[in-house]
Amino acid sequence: MIAPWPVRVAGAQQDGVGRDGTDAATAVGTTVDHLTETYRAHYRSLLGLAALLLDDTASCEDVVQEAFIRVHSARSRVRDPEKTLAYLRQTVVNLSRSALRRRILGLKLLAKPMPDMASAEEGAYEILERDQLKAAMRTLQRRQREVLVLRYFVDMTEAQVAETLGISLGSVKAYGSRGLAALRVAMEATS
């Protein structure tokens, strides 16, 4: 947003220069611009991350938008601009957890809408496999599911997964290995 008059920023001196000698209005505006640009550039990947943790598109979009709002309001805590995407991803994961906690009983009662497709034959097998995978993923422990989603669907490295979830690299490997084994068993049981 471009204001037609000078913006007063908390902590700025009367002449618009902050305590550290930088132009306070520009420093805050640059942070907002960087956050907005990061959000725009990675919106689809953040939406995909939420989609793998949640089950409906509307909730995914809400979670991603809420993540942007929360990181935007706490942007002063993001000291390293390179970590903006990590903050957004972590917020999406946390908000997805919260959404699942709030509606764990409601998910069992909701009917899932059919996706748009050209014909029933084209997508029938794909839908069946996807539903089986989602059902199998839901049987996993929460951490196993989160590690597998971030590692294989978001295509993060083990180190990035560890940083995003705030756990050790060894824990990521253990959760991933156990999660894959449990997922194989669950998928074989549904076949």
C-alpha cells in the first residue's frame, strides 16, 4: 500500500529515522514487500502442503491465507528474510494441525464433494487410489504423516523437514522410515 502522506512508524524518531540509523518506514515496507512476494511466489506450494494435511480445498485456502496474515502481523520476528518461506510453511503446518483438532468428529460426518472431471472412467481409478492413500495417511501417527507429507509431497530435504517441524534430523529419519512401513502395510490391506 502506498500512502499519500508520510507514514509514522512506532519506534521511529520524528524525522523518520529509526534508532539504528535506517529509514523506519522503508525498512518496514521492504519487509512487507518481501513477505508478499514470497507468499505470491509460493502460494501454490503452500496450498499443496495444506491440501496434504487437510481434506478440503476451502479449508486449505483458509489456512494458507491465515498463515500469511499471522506471519504478516508478526513479521518483525522474521529477522532473516531468507527464512520467510520457512515461517510460512511452519504456520501452515500449525494451522492445519489446529483445524484438524477442532473438527476431528466433523470429518467423519462430512460428505466429500466429487471433483470436476470429463468422465467417470477417466478418473475413477485415480480417485480410488487417492482416497486409499488419504485413508492410509490418516491411520499414521501425526508426526509420521507430517514428515511424509513434507518429505515426499512438498519435496523437502530431511534437514528442511527437521527445521520446519522443530525436531532432530534423526527423528525425521525415524518417523519417515516407520511412516513408510506403516503406509505400505495400510495400502496393502486396502488392496
